[in-house]
Amino acid sequence: MSYLAGNYNRKKISFKKGSGSYLYTVNGTKYLDMVSGIAVNSLGHANPKLLEALIKQAKKVWHVSNSFLIPEGEELAKKLVKKTFAKHVIFQSSGTEATEAAIKAARRYFYSIGKPQKNRILCIKNSFHGRTIAAIFASGSKKMTEGFGPKVGGFDHFNFGDHKGLKKAITNKTAAIMVETIMGEGGIKVIPDWCLRELRKICNKKKILLILDEVQCGIGRTGEFFAFDKSKVKPDIVPIAKGIGGGFPLGAVLMTKKVAKAMTPGSHGSTFGGNPLAMKVGSAVMDIISKKSFLNNVKKNSKYFHNQLNKLREKYPKIIKEVRGRGFLIGLQLYKDQTDFIKKLMDNKLLTIRAAENVIRVLPPLNIKKKEIDHALKIFHKVCSSYKK
Ligand SMILES: *Cc1c(COP(=O)(O)O)cnc(C)c1O
């Protein structure tokens, strides 16, 4: 019997500590962690640099109201702006708050230029932008919205890859297109670079905003700081979260100058967003992940992982259908339901997590060592060989 509500289907296992790429259960069993709290523990568990930042700040001041200047927030905002397309930042405490703030910023922009009727957001059907009332209706997923009506209006949808449907869905009421650069929960589906560039062109032509949700795929996960970096596309608004706090709850929405101008005093706020503890941890994460050498290492190691997983797919073509994703945002798509496979990986002390379309998500910490990748590969081989060919 649990006093927690039953809104999660939890695996019957718990951990008492973590170190680097490993988690240790209460009775001391060691697991290689390729869930990373769903792309959150970007620098592994108990990272000394993050610990130092957290403890140092914890002894000074944890929280102050946003009605005062917060230098720790100025510092992190500056780091984010210097590294990205953005000119301004609003801090939040989670991903869904960041996507909501993104939606609010898009609407507020058109309001501020005297076009309040442009307020609809166009999203991909069955995408994932979080679990608040607005975000679930943005996702257009039947499963996520079931029982949570009345329907929140203001969202339109097109199917992934349906370029004609996308163009048709844009009306004179559309304010923005909001998509995940790589669909995470949806099964690690990458929007190709040329499609991102097309999206940008369409948005320019229709004079609407482009919101790229990088909550899961951003902050070095793909080997670039943002998943869209390689496409050279410049979005207008980008919500981030998961990886930026390295395990400390932290989200943010990054904006261009013209969008940020609409976010005038009182237009938006959050009690916890931008609190000095979160800011200092986020700063420490930024210092490490934004380095070119760090990202190059992610590229190199993840390329090796992808190559080896593709070899595995070639060896077991009846089990593994596709190796998806980019960098350390990896999806192993099976032909069958993935539940049993994930359980077998776990029996062999490797933690992974599911996504839609029979996909096993493989999300190691970005600083994982090559020999740890090799260890995981051995387990993948072992589990594959346990099935009939
Ligand atoms: C996880 C996720 C969110 C929601 O983040 P929470 O911190 O769980 O609220 C939003 N968008 C994407 C793409 C995500 O993967």
C-alpha cells in the first residue's frame, strides 16, 4: 500500500545513491543508468562540479522573490544568451512551465503589436509539451487529455511529416508553430534539418513565430547545444528544461528581442522560477556543456554508440527495426512491444525507458565513458541473443 497516488506505473526498484553513470539500489546492486531521469542528469549523478555549486550557494541564499534583482539569474541568462540565438530569458522550474511560457510569449507578442486575433498555436498531433491543462491540449493526444475536459481551445494540429496538412492548417489566426525538434515521448522522431529550414521559411512568409521545444533534445543531448543548431535555423522562442539543471528542477524560455519586448512587468511570473540555488546549478551545467570540446566528445562517443547499435540491428534484423535519434538521444525501435526487452536489460543491470512506437529510449549521461558504452553494448547483445532469431 502506498500513500502516493497511482498516476505512475513504477518499477519495483529504488536507489539510495548515484555516482557518475551508475545508480545503486538500497541493497547495493549497481545499475548502469541510461535513463538519466529522462535526459535530466546530463552530467551523471553526484557530479562534483554541480555538488560544489549547489552546496556553495546553499550556504548563502536559497530563495528570494523575483521582486528583487537576482544576480545569479542574470549570470545564467547571460551565459544562455551568449551561446544561443536568444536575447532574453525567463526562468521557470519545469519543462511544461517553459512550454506554457513559450505559448504565452507568442500570444503576447501579437497582442503587443495590435494583432490579438493571432493567437492560435499549430502543433504536431501526438507530440509532447508537458502535462498542464494547456500543454496536454497542445499535444493533441487523446490519451493525455482523456478525462481532463473541457477542451482548451487555441491549438491546431497537423500530422508529423504531413507538409501539405501543415500549410493548410495555417490561418490568419495562427500565431506560432510549436514543435519538438526531436519528438522524445513520441518515439525519438527527428525533424530533418531541411524540414526545419522549410518551417522557418513558412513562418517568415506567414509572419508567424517558430517555437522549437528543446526541453528533452536540447542542452548538448544531440552533440550540439541545441538539436536545431546544425540546421542553422533561428527560432523565435525556445523552451528548455530537463538537461539544464542536471537534476535540479529548472526550466526556461529563451526569446528573441522582439518577443521579449512584449513580456512587460506583470505579464508573467513564477514564485520559484529563477531561484538562486537553481541558477547556480544551471550556471555550473552551462559552464561544462556549452564548451566546444565537451560537445565534440558527445558527438564522438555517441557516433560510436550509434554505429555499434546499428551493427547490432544488422545482426538481429528481426528484433531491431531502426536505430533512431541523434547524439545521446537514442531510440531503439523494436518490431514488437518493448516492455519485455526493457525488463531483460534491467535484469542485466542496464536501465532504459520506453517511448511511443515500440521504442526503447537510451539516454546516457552526456559525459559517459566509452567503456561504459561498451558495457551497455554487451548487455544489448546478450538480451538480443536471448530471443529466437
Ligand atoms: C519532458 C518534456 C516536457 C515537460 O517537462 P516537465 O518538466 O515534465 O514539465 C515538455 N516538452 C518536452 C519536449 C518534453 O520532453
